Amino acid sequence: MVTVEVRLFANLREAAASEKILLVFESTPTVGDVIERVLAEFPALKRILLRDGRFNDRYKVLMGQDLVFPENFSMPVQANRIAIMPPVSGG
């Protein structure tokens, strides 16, 4: 069994009513498996994280300290910690 901690920030945390989600998988999941499970368990996040049926790339996914782009969601989870962050604006 593999446990993955998913951290949500800002509007994602509000939509899911949780800042941390623990997911248990029978074997090592891919980043995409984790994202799919989060969306299945927290449907309110679909309207935020999906755009035209695909992951909204304005949101960032971090595995440990590393940024994971949607084209690499087939990569196995290595850090057992995923963070999903909203777009950030600065000035």
C-alpha cells in the first residue's frame, strides 16, 4: 500500500473544504492517477482543475519540490507528496 498526501491551496482548499488529502493506493500511482482520484473524491474541484476536459495548466502540480507538467502525469509518484497550486499573480 502506498499513501500519497495531496496538499491544496487557496481556492482549491476552499472548494474541497480541506487543505490536505490522504489517498491510499495498492501500488505506486502515477501523478495522473492521483489527480484522477482527487477529482473523483472531490467533484467540486473538476470545475476548477479541468478546462475542456483536460487539466487546466494554469494550475501547478508539484511532486516534492519538482514541478510536474500535464504531459508528464504518467510519471510514477516518487515523493509521496503532491501539491496542487493555483495561478499566482504578482506585481
